[in-house]
Amino acid sequence: MAVLVSEKAAQEVLKIIQEQNLPAETMLRVGVAGGGCSGFSYSLTFDTKHDDLADDIYECHGVKVVVDRKSDLYLDGTSVDFYDGLEKRGFVFNNPNATKSCGCGSSFSV
């Protein structure tokens, strides 16, 4: 399985890439870092490089998604969506591997 990016999230990523005049080869890097209130926190960045030995690359709705293999262990099957509501706006993660997450949704434990 992979990290999946919803169509709405992909549209937002492509919009940001265009607005910031990022290079055509820009990819969305999704990862996990230690820390956060629940143990791990999600990471979303832009990158133009990847390592064939250390990263997996997926494509979702026209966006190349790069996940390092260590993070992929925690993110397998995770979907990234974009929420645009009155109370908040931003990318949200739905991680089937998380056993607990914090109230803000930016950290989790497995």
C-alpha cells in the first residue's frame, strides 16, 4: 500500500507549487518525525530530490509523493486530505496505523 493524497489535497499542493513558482520536478515529501504530544508528528514538505534506495515514490492526482522507507512503516495506508472549513484550514491525515492521536491531529502513536 502507499500514502494516498486525495484529489482536493492534490489540487491544493499543485496550487501552492504554482503560486510559489517551484520547479516542475517538485514533489510532496510526507514523513514522520519523533516528537509531538502523542510520540510522532507528521511532516509535509516540498522536495526536488529523492534517493532511490531510501525513498518510495507514488503519484496521486498529478502530484508525485515521496515517502522515506522508515516513515512508510508508520504511514502505510495513510490518506492525506485537505480541509477548508470555518474553524480550520489545512492538510489532515487519516492514518489507519495510529492507535492514538492528539486533539490537533498533527501527532500520533502506534
